[in-house]
Amino acid sequence: MLGSLIPKGGGDPIPLLKPQLMVGRRPSCDILLDYSNVSSHHCRLEYLNGYWRATDLSRNGTKVNDERIDERYLQPGDEIAFAKHLFEIQYTPDPNAALPEIEDVDPFAMSLLEKAGLDSGERPRRPSARDRSRPSGNPPTATGNAPHSPAPSNPSTPPIPPPKNDDDRALEWLNE
């Protein structure tokens, strides 16, 4: 046994039997937490170099010592919460293992909207069957299959700014 999760609200300890465990609501998970606020695949626990590491896979969040995490090495006695369900991890680190290196995570590598799961989905659209049946060449327009001609330029009208993405809108909101 590589350790155990002790439920903080009472209950039987959950043994950590394998070096990689999936925690979630699905019956196929190694640690089944059948609660509506637990994601189907909520968190991955990995025993690496003598230490447990938790990786959040959910929208409802995983917290270690009351701090929301994306990924974190766990120390014996740390409290880990899957959504609102709190456990204490108990294990003995491998005495021959080096302490895990804690990576400096760039807090700005992902937009706030992405972290919140509210990104605009500006991913390329998958072509539909209709798009695939259309001959290659000029893209369709609102008036049919005629090529799009640029609007005549008028020096008295200001240029139209490019459309704003979610990051631009978030910055405007923060600066208000």
C-alpha cells in the first residue's frame, strides 16, 4: 500500500494501492466518489519519485490545504478536497527519493477566462459535409457563392477595428 486518503467527515480510509489512480464519479475510476459535484474524472493521483502528485481534471476544482490547484505534490498530512469532499493524505515518502522540484508556473500562461472555463472557443471549426462538397476556390459569402469584394474605401470614415477577443474584453472590464 502506498498510502491512504482519510475522509475528514468520518468514514473508512481509502487505500492508495497503485502508483496512478483516477478519482471521480465514474464507476471506472479507481477511487469512486459518487457525488453530483464531483466530475466524472475529477483528479489524477500519481506516485512519482516517492511522493504523491495531484492533477486537477475538473471544473469544480481540487484544493490542497484550501488552495485551488492545477497540479501539486502532496506532503503527508496535506488536506485535499475534491469539489467539497475533504480528505487527508497519509503516506510515508520514499526515504531514498529526492524532494520533487516545484516548477515555477507562469500565472499568465493561461487567460483568466480559460482558467474559469469561459473561453470563447476560438478553435477552428470542423468543416461540415456541405463545406467539403463545395469546390475549392473562393469561399462562400452571404449572397451565395460569389467571391467577396472589399468595400470601397472612404477616407472620411474611420477604419473598422478588428473584432475583440475574450482577452481584450476581459482587460477592458478590469480597467473600468
